[in-house]
Amino acid sequence: MTEAVLDASAILALLKGERGGSKVANVVGDAAVGVFNEAEVVSHFVHLGAPIEEIRAMLGALPYTVLPADEALGWEAGALRAVTSAAGLSLGDRFCLALAKRLGVPAYTADRAWKDVAADVGAKVVAIR
């Protein structure tokens, strides 16, 4: 059963041994990640020059479930711009929040600005740092 949705920043904290990564480690086995947020993680490591095969193996070893986006989730994420733009949230951030809201579970992120919009979004946010 899904207990959390992970933002790219949370996955990166786990993989890079950054502060807050231990909080992510505690939930990763029961977590979901939107395909869009996994793409952000892939993009990060590609930018650093990591071979795609190594990235695939690294992410494949994590026990989270990758969930697809659908049209309704796209509309929800797009509509969240109205309540998240002042906090500077990206489209990927809004997709993560929309997925957490849909599943009724907290979104884990390293971005503290999410806490400022959580009530307006209607999603619970866990800031890992």
C-alpha cells in the first residue's frame, strides 16, 4: 500500500546521502513516484555525465512504485499553478503534489516552500530537511 509520494529532491537526497535522506529511506519501500519526477532524477544524473545504464540500475534498485500520469492528473497539476506560483513551484513539483493529493498520502520533498502551499493545495507535505 502506498504511504508516500516522493519528489525528485527526496530521491536525490536518498541517493546522494544528503541530509534528510534517512527520512526517505524509511518510506521508500511503500512509496510511489510519478513518472515525471523519476524523469527529473534521470535528467539530473544524465547532466552529471552518468551512463544511462548505470542510472537505470541505480533507480531500479529502489523499491518504490513508478506511477504514470493521466489527463486528469495533468489538469490537476496545471490548475495548481494558481496556488503555487508565488512559492516558485515547478510543473514537476505540482505533478508530485497532485499525485499525493489523489492518493491521499504525504508528499516528501527537500523543498520547504511546499509547506507554505500545502493547505491551499489540499495535500500533506513532509519537508525532509
